[in-house]
Amino acid sequence: MAATGWGCLEPDYYALIGVERNATLHEIRSKFRQQVLAQHPDKGGDPKKFQLLNKAYNVLTDPEKRKRFDATGRTEKSAEEEFVEGFGGGRLGQRPKDADDRAVVNLQDRIITGPQAHEDGFQEWLRQRDQSEMVLTDKDFMKTALFNAAELSTQIKHSGPIQHVLGSPTNSYGQALGGTVQVQVKPRPMKRAIDHDEILVRMLAVPVEDSMLYAELDKAGVCLGMTGVGRIEQLGARVEELRPEDMVLLLPKPTKYSSQRPIGTARTLLACSEEDVIKLPDSILEELTPEQICLAPAIVCGYILLESYGSRLKPGESVLLNAAHLSAGGSALLQLCKLLKLKPLCLLSLPGMPVAVVKGEYGSKAAWQDAEVPPAAPAAVRAKYERISEMLITLGAEEVFPDAAALLRWRDRNQRMLPKLALDGVSSRDSCEQLLHCLQPGDKDSQLVVYGFGTAQPLSISPPLLSAWGGSLAGFNIARWVHSLSANTKKMMSVMENVTKLVRANKFTLDTVLYKVGQDPIAEAFSRAADAADSAQVVLTFPTLQEELSASSEQLTRQKELQEQAKEKELKRKAEEEEREKLKNEWLSVLFGEKSIAAMSPEGPLPIGFEGGRRNPSSLLVWLGDSPKSDNAALKTLPAGSSGVLSLSWSEHSAGEALLAVDLNAPQVTDGSWYLRKQSAFENVDLDLLHDVEILGRSMVETIEPKLGEYGLDWKDVVILGFGKGAGIALYAALLRLIPKPVAAMVFFSPVVLFPAVLEEKMQALKRGSSAMKLFTIWGSRDRATPNAYRQLLAQTLRKAPDLYTTPDTLPDGGHEFDQKSLDLLESVLPLCFSR
């Protein structure tokens, strides 16, 4: 004899005892006694055969078991038979032959003798109500009473921070943009105590569902999650029905929490109310893992949808689904339809796949015949579609279609009846309208049920289309259903027990992919959950409290190390800054002095770009501008009188490269911040620029002195003219006495003087001179390179210069250039330079 097993026929119990199939109960008992005496192990019989004899006797003497054995060859119901018989009161099971006889009821048995009192009817109505909502207990009083129950709180034993999966809106202003939430994992501290009616749950598994992906958050850092499975870690003082280590399913009331304010199951420890959890029976825990149990709401949702809204469907009829490929809910619906012998028609819409949209009057062929034929999908998307279609058909789908138009064309070719029931799990803007076109009219009990969370977008259905269809449009929420009646909680557990038997018999599968919070990339988990081409249900698992404490201690150690490293870096940075500041101050102190590098190591005279005027001049005009070619051309036309003219080119000197690269159109120049920079903010580049200005000033003096000896002139016979950066070089040289003696005068157009604060500090360290100098400054009214803030600072600096008489002037409509208007103004100023 073969061993018994799932799906295998059992031994012939009649042959074991030795009786015919029509033997009476007396014959079975008599024959059993004879066989037992012969096969008893104490008399040398086979123990296994003796055990089978006892089982055969128990089966054949039990009328129900004997009847089932005669009909099927088995004494136990299969998982499928038990599921179908329990679904909807067994309405989809095979009808017994004596059902009609039992359906006939004697009217005399239905008639109540005598008139029924109103009080009796009222008592019957009370008995039919949910008793749990009619009883006010001390717990209810504790929840609603207005007093402080702090003395009944329980301290939480876990002291360290725990991992939280935090969601933020899709932009920084808290306005959703239609995509998934931004997600991150961060350790956060727990509150210190739980209230008298609260429990502390150690979370084990949380499914990543649409309510997490598309949560309507209005602020950042919100802990996500509306459901999950965990074990009770601690209990409040007034919690009586639960015990530590009980496994519970988190399923809070939807009126208490929402997608904007979720309960936050995606964390290692969760403090919640006793009414937010459902205790799980041992029969489920023995067969299913926490990762599978956390999918119970999705599985039971599919079961109740088919039981409540598919009550009038018969085996062989169709059901229209559009989310069969999405997560555990769609997979559960498909497999339940297969067990109930219903034929699911699936719409499979994938990202990147073009679809034909049905638009128009309900029931008209033009609505789908005139739909624009979409272009061919990319090869990669098409391959995904084929793979997922094959998977859906394996799970129980009759046909799979890319869109509603394809379904209607298939129905027209095959002369098939449209479904009476459509279940919308996508719940996007136009999903209901597309399903509605594929349903029978409302006069045939057609129904469309929305059960998905979707992307938190409003549904769009044309009122004429809805009225022309005339069917029933309903919504369903599993959490609201569970909490509507206390009996529904028991029903949910009963359904899960039946599903457990199906899983054990390999008739129901749950495809999950696990991501451990704090270890695996959380962004990848949410991205995979949002991918419509991936049918696996993403489930988050959590570290144990020991791992949390270890991670916390490691994190504290790491934080201390980082703090020590940061402290060392800060001390090192401060030491470097102090050293740099010291060197900078030393460098600044020797600049423009006798011991400076420029003074000790001169780099030669400036190139002479143009030399003109009188051969034996009585005075010398020295020009220092920024554009040698254009400046030289203009100076040739300058009426010098008895003066000689000398044009120097600082930009062609080796020390002028860095200064030439300074962009006077840069924002920090045009807004004045570059000129106003303080010494404490100086960088090496700034110090190098000042060093170059000193070199160029000394080189200018080195160029002029031989010419003065050649012409027999002195510095008092020199007038220095300049523009822009060249004027700034000459001003530094004159005021800081790089020029050994005072000159007759200086005329500068839009002078660019580096860091006037340095010039002022250096001037104050000098002794007062014996003779005065004249300075004429001409500014262009539209010169953006010399902003007002800089001009005011330079004017204040020049007022503090000893023995300097400054005369400012403005050139109307002048920019940062030396043009003909500037040259004309220079001609008018020159006579003032030599007046006594």
C-alpha cells in the first residue's frame, strides 16, 4: 500500500476489514473484531496494519467520513474543496443531490403561533447588533476621561535610537508632483514611555504599498507605513488581552490615520494603541513567515472583493482586472479567481508602452474602432510585456490585453460576453473610464469597484458615460471593512487560515523580495515597488533590538571618533590659520618698505611704448594706462607744449600678468566687494597682487629716473598721467613714496586702486612730507568697474593722505575707457598742473 499524501487516494478500507461496500454497521463491527484479534501486535501482528485497521474502522463507522470516502476515495477535504465550500457560504461548490429536498420548508414551521409582541421584536433586533459597540468598559472610560494618567505610563526599556523610514514630499515646498515620495532611513530616538492603553510593537515586516509610495505628505521627515507585522515588546498597564511576544498585525482605523498622517509602521519599534493591532492565531504563525503574513490585508482584500461584489457570478464567468501584475494584491486576486473557477481578463499597462484610449459613447463600436492605433512599443518594453503576460496566464488569467481597445476588439472577434464585474486596483485618472467601457450595462447587475490607493489622484469619469452605463460604482477599503464589525476581524483570520492551507498544498504562492532597513538601499526598494513591470511584492524587514543597540553603540563610537577627528582638524585648521595670518601680517608689514622682496630683488624697468614732445623739455608727462596701442595713438595728438611725453606699458612687464588677468566686469568688482575686502579675508592671490603692484611701481621709478637725468629735470617737474589699473599702480607708488620725491601733479582717469584699506594703513605709518602734491581724479558717470562704494572709500583714504590736494571730477556719460572726451578733458587740466 502506498503512503497517503495530498492529492493521493487512500487505501481501500472495505478490503482492509474484509467486507463489501454495502455492508451494514453490524457486519463492519463483527468483521473488525475478528481482524483486530488476528492482527494485534501482542499476537505477532504487524503494527502498521493494525493502525490502518483502526483508521478503517473509524472511517467506516462515521457516516460523513464513509460518505465522502465512497464518493471521492478520500476521507479528508482537499485545500481547494475546503476553500470553495467556505467561500460565500459554499455557493460556488457542487450542489448536493438532496439540496432541493432540504430547501423545501414546511410553512407550519415558519408560522409563529400567536401575535409577536413589540418587546420581543426589539430584543431580537438588539441581539442582531454588534455587541462590542454597545458595552462601555473601564478601558473606554480611560480613553475618553479627561484626567492625567501619567502615573500609569510604562517606561520603555530600549534606550537607544531606532531606524525610521522617513518620507518627504516630492519637492521642498510640500506640494506633491504626482511621483513617489522621497525616502531615506535615519536613526531617531524613541519616546521614553508608553501610555496605559498603548503597546510597544517590535516590527518584523512591512509591505511597501501604494499608500507608502504615493503618500500625500505636507511636510518632510514623516515615518511611513500603514500596516505590517510585529511582536509585542512591552504592554501598557491597562492592556489585558495581549501578552509580550504575541504576534500582531498592524491595521489601524482609516478614520484615525491617513496618507497625510500615517501611523508609521516602517520603524523598528512602534508605540500604538491596542485597537490598532490584531492578534494572529498560532495556526497561521506555524505555516507562514512574517514577510508573508504582512500581506494579509492585500490577500483578504481580494477575497472579500470577490465574495461581496462577485456574489452573483457563476463558475466560468469573467472578471476584469487592471492590477493583476501589481504586488501581492493583484497576484492574490488572480489565484483566488482560478480556485473559484472564474476567468480573469487582465489589462496590462506598462511604463513606456503606448496604449489606445477608448473615448466616446458607451456601447458604441466607434468608441474603440476609432481609437488611435498606438505605435509599436520598444523591444525592451515588449519583452517585459510578454514575460509578465506569460506569468499572469500561469497564475490563472484567461487573456491579457495591453489596453481596453484591444479587449473590445478581442471580444468582438470571439463573440464573447463582457464581464459584469471590474476591479480597479490601478485607480489612476482614467482607469475607471477605460474599465467601464469593457463592462456589461448596468441593467445586468454590472459593477465597478475601486479598491486601489493609486497615485492619490482624482478619478475622471464623464457623467454622460456613467449615466449611459447605469451600473454600480463602489469603493472598498480593507482597513475600514475590518474595523466596521468585530465579526470581520474573525472573518479575516478565518480567510488567512484557509489561505495557509492553500499555501501548504502549493495551491497559492506569495512572491516577495526583502529589503533590510539600515542595510539595503531604501531608495532601490521604493523604486522597485513603484515599477509596474516588477510583480514581486517588496517587503521591508527590520534589525533586531540587539542589532539596533550594537549599531547605536557603534554609531556613538563612530560619532566620538568623528568628533575627535573634527576637533583635531579644527585645532590644526586654527593653527594653520594662525600661522597663515602671522605670515600674511609679516608679508603685509614689509610690503612697500625697504626690506620688501620687490625692493631687494627688482625686476627691471617698464617698457617704453611711446616717447615724444620737446627734445629739451622743461617738464615731463609720464603716462601709465591699460591699453598701450590705443593710448599711444591718442598721446601723439596731445599738445604737450614745452613738455616731453613718456608712455610706459606695465601690461608688457613680467610682473603685470596677474594684474592684467583681473576681470573688472566680475560681479565682485562691479558691486564693490573686491575693493572693500579686509585684510583678514585676504588670500594668497591678493597678497601676490599687492606684491606685483609694488614691483610695477618700483619698475616705473626705475624707468623714469634715467630720463630725468637725461633731460636735466627733477621729480618736481614730472606730471604723472594714468588710467585704470595703471593709475592705481602710480598712485600706490606716489603715496607710499616709492617715488623718492613729490611730483608736480597727478591726473588719473578712473583709477583702479587695489584694496584702499591697505593703502590707508601704509600711509598712516609714513612721516609727513615737506611739500604738497596735486591730484586730479576723473570718474566716468557710467563706469561700472569703479562703483560708488569704492569711490567713496578711496576718497576717504585720499583725504587722510599727508600733503595731498585732491580735486575730483566726473565725465558725463563716460564709461571705463580712455576716449576722445577723456583726452579733451586732459588738455584742459594740464595747465592747472604747473600753476603756482
